[in-house]
Amino acid sequence: MQTEPSQWPLWEVFVRSKQGLAHQHIGSLYAADAPMALENARDLYTRRQEGVSIWVVPSGDITASSPEDQGPFFEPAHDKVYRHPTFYPVPDGVENL
Amino acid sequence: MVDHELPNTQSEVESEELNLQFQDKIGKEVKIEPKDWMPDGYRKTLIRQIAQHAHSEIIGMQPEGNWITRAPTLERKIGLLAKVQDECGHGLYLYSAAETLGITRDELLGRLHEGQMKYSNIFNYPTLTWADIGAIGWLVDGAAIVNQISLCRTSYGPYARAMVRICKEESFHQRQGYAMMIALTQGTTNQKTMAQDALNRWWWPSLMMFGPHDSESSHSSQSMAWKVKRQSNDELRQRFIDITVPQADHLKLTIPDPKLKWNKARGHYDFGSIDWDEFWAAVNGPGPCGEKRMKTRINAHENGRWVREAARAYACKHSGRRPAA
């Protein structure tokens, strides 16, 4: 069995499920070009009115942080408890704070 | 690090450490995501299982597709068309999930076509009458749902997410099948006989869909430890029987198992023993329709090649961009 010499590119699909919500990553698919990726995304991911808007992005164009760096990469946020409201005491009887 | 330390030992220690971290995540129900470190065995198990699942979805389109042009009414026809389209979509979700493990859809299809990968034996049984389409929706999809609901909690993130989407769509499949069975059992004597005959032929193969007994299942215990599988074959089979028997009673159909009986003490139905010889013959051989299914699949793939190539050539010509790799 020969593999396809002319494999279509992979696309990542983002769907806005309704007005007022952000587009959310929902999956991926193969398509020859952007218009076909949009149509395939519609047929694959919104057969039951799951979306009102679709973005498709070539997978290769996405830059991602790597899991091995997860610790060091996000480390700057680890020790900054003072960024959270719970760090600051609120005296009894003080409300709406 | 010390110079004279053996590199082997070092990497073994590291691998041991990674393994412990991995098991710790599994223990805490933290999902494993595509680029996370995972043991080779875990990766291989997932590729095998997800691919087998994906292949089953797309091969499963064939026995039902066989009846689309002969559906008795327009309503049944659009329902069946939508179901078969869903199965294709489910295959695509699952191939995508498998691809996150570092294998391509092309390779997976290649292995299927060369007979190195399997799909569920259930699709090697013929669909002899229209009632078989009802029985498949009710029983085969019903059994698949029991399995897939359990897999929504599988430890690998992309597989779990695919399962959630699939489960949302499957319940339509089962209900449209059951609706066909209702129509037939409320019809003429011939139609009732047809419905009973379909149940007779599909009942035992449906039970076999859950795989061999736990004691005979070669992959089960490791898969449970990795939480790839969340419930054992026998547990899931029992659950399917318990929910399906009352549905058959409602249809006034008889399940072809004289030993089937409610066991009050256990709170479950007792049932007769499965013909495992038939099961293993179906697993290890082509089954009644195996060769035909593979031939149809390979032809569809080969005959579609020029379309894929033309679409790509068109895209290159009109985008003015580099041909995407």
C-alpha cells in the first residue's frame, strides 16, 4: 500500500457555538485549501447547529509551548500569591470588598 | 552529573522517574495530552485501540449503506443517510485523535488495507433484511454506546474528547434503530417475524462486541491500570444486557437465550454462555463478509485518489502559494 504522495495539509478548527462566546478549538481535519477546510469543518463539526462561525488555521502555523518546559515556562506565576484577592485579609464586618 | 556514571543507568533512572510521574498523573485523574511523556506501551496500546475504533466506524458504514437505496420510506432513508454520515464523522474524529500520538491517517489506513489492523468483527456479518438495519441501530449501536460512555473517562485527552462528541451523536442512532423495530413489531405477521429473525441473528454478535471474558482478554489488565479502559469487558456486557432486555420485552420480542433470567440476588440478568469458537473464528478469520468489506474499502480509497490529487492541484494553482507540505 503506497502512502499518498500528495497528502492534503492539516487544519485546526475553531467554532463559535453561539453569539457572545469565543471560538473554541474543536478538532482538526485535512483539506486541500482554506475554502475546502471551511466546508469540511461545517460538515464534520456543525451537522447539528453546533456553530455560528468557524475559523480554520493550518496546523503548521500554530506555535505551541512545550510540555517539557511547562514548569519553567509558567514558573514566574508560581510564587505571586499577592496577585490573588485571597492574599489580602478582610476584617470581619467589612463587606462588598 | 559525574563523568564515570554509566549513561545507561542515568537514562534508566530518568525513565523510571518519568514513569512514576506518569502513573501519578493517572492516579490523580489528570488527563494525558499529546506532547506529554508517556510509556511506549501506553502509546502503542492507544494507537491500536483508537485506530481499531476508527476503522470500525468507517467499515461500519458499509453494512448500513447497503440499505440506503432500499429504505422503505423517505423518512427512514434520510435518517439512515444521516446515521451513515455520522459514522464517517466518528471515524474522522478518531483518526485525528490517533494522529496526535505520532502516526498519520495514511499509515493507519495503509495498515488496515494490508490487514495488519483490525476492525470490530460485528461488521463482517451480512445485513440480510431491512429489519437488520433496525437491529443494528438498536443493538450494535446500543452496545457501542455502553462501551463509549465508559471511554469518555479514558485517560488520554484527545480520545476522551472524541468519545464525548461521539456519544452525543450516537443516541440518535440507537433511537432510530429502535423506532424501526417498533414499526416492524406493530406491523404484519411477516414484519414481526422479520424483526424477531433480525434479533436472533444480531443478539449474540452484539454481546461479543465487548470482547472476550476478562480472564481471557490479553490487553485488559494493563489497559485498566493505565485507565485507557475504565470498566472490564464483562462489566460492560452485563450492563448492556441489563438495559436491553426490558427494551426487547417492550417490543414483545424474544431474546434468543433460554438461560436469560433475572437474578434478584445479583440484581442482574443471568445469561447463557457465548459461543467463543464463533468469536475467535470471526476475530482470526475474515468472517462472512470480511473480504467484501476490505475490497470495498480499498476500492473507495483507490478510486478517490484522482479526486484528492485534483483538489490539491487546484488549491496550489489558485492560491498562488507554495504547495502545503
